[in-house]
Amino acid sequence: MNLNPTVLDPVFHFLDWIISEWGVYLFLAFVWLSLILIAWIFSGGLRRKFSSQPHVSAGIGIIIQLHKPAPPEEIIIHEYDPSDDGTDL
């Protein structure tokens, strides 16, 4: 590999200057571009497209079902009746 300093030194100095002056903006641009790239990949950007197959799209739905607590059971109160216990004289 030919590492000629007369050719590479100006390139490295230029890259150092760009990073020192515009580094924050370059970082933000790369972050947003990477998010767009990831969204494109997840949406099927890397899948092969065959012209003979029909276009099929599917959506993702989230269904949230709230669990309602069971109604309280009826409380049956029995009153004591001394005439039913068989101890009456």
C-alpha cells in the first residue's frame, strides 16, 4: 500500500479541520441518517422485489384489554333462630 505523505497530509488536515469545525453538525446528520436508514430497513427496503408476486402489506395492531375485577359475591347473613336448634324445652 502506498502511503505517500505528500498526497495524504492535505487530506488528513482537511478532515481534521472539518471535524473540529463542523463535528457536532456532522454527528447530528449521521444520527438522523442512521435512523432513517434503520426505518427503511425495517419497512422492507432490503427485501427482494419480484414483479410476478402480488404486493402484500400487513399492519401491526396492538390491542389492550383491561381486566375488570369480578363483582363482589353476595353476602348472605343468617340470623340465629333459637327455635330451630332443637334445644327448646
